[in-house]
Amino acid sequence: MKILVLEHPRIASEKRFNDIANTPLWSCLMGGYAAAAMEREGFDTKFLDHAVPGADFNTTKEKILALNPDLLCVNAVYFWEHTPVLFEFFSDLKKQGYSGHLNLFGFFPSLVHKEILLHCDCVDSIAVGEFEHSLVELARALDRGQSFDSIQGLASRSCLSGTCRRQPEKNPDRFAFPKRSSLEGTAAVLASRGCYNHCSFCPVPSFYNQGSLWKGRSPENIAKEVQGLVDQGIKDFYFVDPNFIGPGKTGKKRIMALMDLLLPMDIRFGMETRPQDLDDEILAKLVAAGFQSLLMGVESGSAAVLNQINKSAGTDVASRAISLCRKHGIEPEIGFLMFVPDARLDDLFENMKFLMENNLLDRLDRTANLLSHTQIVLAGTLGYRRFEQENRLVKNGIFGFEAEVTFFDPKVKWVAELVTFACHTLLRSMSDKNSPIYWKNTDNSISRRANIFLKEETLALLTRAKTHSRTPGETAREKRKILNQITAILTQA
């Protein structure tokens, strides 16, 4: 029996060109984990990683048809407005002669598995939630010619009326280390599964458990994987866990032990974690072991918004964590939602106050990113369900996976539209090699003027929104004014 695990090509979004919120970061390892699980069970398994620059669906289709696997498992990733191309690709495969079993796994298909199976005849099954054990059992059933309808964690058309979710593995050390298509660049490593919180915008808890759940690998198991990669020449790592450190005293003890194991390896690494997980002792230990970069989920400078999105850490905890990081030589990058559908104008002022007091609007690339982020509402999240119950949800992605939400305050929506337009205009220019603010060379006077403009324009729009009544066509006029101001900045000698 031949098995092919596929990471399909991606098409860059025009609308969401600067967002990576379509899927949690550890999706990049899912194909490798699936292939490793199959291979360890003795199946003839190939791993085809076409989630790389230059890959296209036509070439991918030709390779699949040539290999003609009995089981094709695809880590189906949502890539915004272009996602329908993926399902056209599946349909074309079947029309052009592929007769094997087509299975999907990953965050996107798990969270809308019923909708996909109802509308896509070419998809035979979907592994819902944690997938490794389900895929191995599917392969065994197909190899033996047995029914796969009763496999836990596997959704098919025969079980759409009930739940198909599989309970996550209690001991993540049991999973085989993921296969990798390349050893170039920074190696991603997943040190834990799930998340101990349940933020309303995040699909991770819904994917694993329909609620908070966190399972950490042992320090010895993680170190063994890292050492194996170091032995192959890799020195740069990024831990793709939503919360690398983990909860409470147990999480701290585990990471301190891991740092002792990583220290002799002389590596460099980055990670993501929550503000409340950091203290002086743990930061000193992390830095000594090679810690260099951090993404920390703060999300808002408003206590009211933090409560709305179910974020447990307050702004004082976040400010303290930022200061601690800088004390230890780490400049943190911040996960932040400048605009959420329930925000009031006062919440936006509090956001600006928090960002400025913590010196987070100091350079153009960061300012344009932080001020442009609007809450994205994806299926399966707490926010999606709540907004749907409140009749504020407009489904506009394939299978209803992505949705727009009616803003509570029209003035907030007005500010969000204009500030986001300004940020995106500058971010597009930063991707142009001929631009004076090209992202590889942003330490110049033009970039600094553009950065000042973004901050001042955001505050000016917020102040105007308090007393200003909009008129028809005004938003378009404001956008033209902003565009003219940015053009003048970029063309200054």
C-alpha cells in the first residue's frame, strides 16, 4: 500500500497580505508529523512538501497522478480568498483518474469537517483534531480492506450526525519526530500540544479539545529531537508552540530543565509565550541557553477588551513582561488586536496609550503591523459562536470558515477602516524593492517620518471620531487624503 502525505501549494492573499492568522504556526509541521506516524508503522510513505515558493497546483497534480498513492493525506490549510482553488484541485485529481482515498487533516478541515463532507464528494474522510493515530488506523483499515467508519477521530459521510473528535494523546512523547523536507534555515520544533487558555479568537483550543488543554513533551524528548537536528548542522530553531513555557510552576520547572539540556548544544532559538509565564529567573535561563526572539500575545491595552476576548493576563502583567524582556536583552514582538468588533473609542485610546508607553511604536514595520490588526473571526472559535448567536456574523469564506462581524460602534469601524488603509498602503510599499522604505532598509529619515505620520494620523482620527458625524463619500475622501500624504512622505528628498 502506497501513502502520500501532501503539503499543498499556497497562493498569497491580496486582502490579507500581511496576516498569518489563517492557521496556527505549528501547522507548518503537520504534514511532517503525519508522514512520520505512517512511516513508523511500516507503511510505504512519501512526503511531498509543496508549501514552498514557486510550487504550483498543476505540477503537484502531475506528481500525485504519477505516484498514484492508495491513500492521499493532505494538510489542508486555509489560504484566504484563494482556498477554493484547493478544492478545484481535489476535484480535478478525481476527474483525471485518481481513484485512491483522499483524506484531509489539520486545523481548517477539522473545524468545518461537516461542511466539507456535505459539499465535496471528492473528499473521502477528514481526521478531526489531533490526527496521527486516526491516520494510522485509516491506513490499516484501507490496507486490510476493512471499513473505516468507526475509527475514532475520523469523519466520513456516515458519521456526520455525531461527534467524530478523538481525545488527544495523553503523552505527546509517543509521537515520532516529524519528517522534514529541508534542513535549510530555521528549524521549527513543537514542544507541546494545545493551549491552557481559551481566547475567543483562537482556533487551537477548539481543534484539540473544544476547550483549554495543554500537554507538554518531556525535556528529554524535546532535547533528543533538537540534538538530532544539531547533529545535521542546524543551529537556529523556533519553537512553534502557542505557549512554549506552559502553565504555572510545573511549566516553569519543565522549561528550566529543558534549558539545562539545550545549553551545551550552543543553539539560537525563538519562541512564543504569554506574559504571565515570564520572570527574571526563567528569562536568565532562557537567554543563557540561546534564546533570542519572542512573540508575546498581549492583544490589547484595554482591560474591557481583554475581558471580552477571554484573555486572562492584564495590561500591567504585559508591561512588566515587556520590561523584563528588555532587561535581559530581548526586544519582544507583540501579538496585538488594535480593532475588535466590540471595542469603544475609549478602548482604542487605551490601546494607543499602552503601545506608546511601552515604546512599541518605535519603528515603521512594527507600527504598521500593530495598528492594522483587526480581529479575524474563524469557525470553531468562541468568538465565532458568540457573534453568530448575536446575529452579527456574515460568513464570507469557503464553507463559512471566515466571517465578517458587525462592529458595535460605527465610529470604531470608521477609524479601523482608515487606519488599516494607511498601514496597508505603507506595508505594500515596504515590500517594493524600489521603495525608499523597503523593509530591508527601513532605518532612514523617510521611514521615521512615515512612522510619525501613522501614529499622529491614528490619534487624529480617534479624536475626530469622538465628535464627528460622517457624511456620504467621506471615507473615500479621507482615503485619498491619506494616500496623498503618504505619497508626499515617500517622495521627499
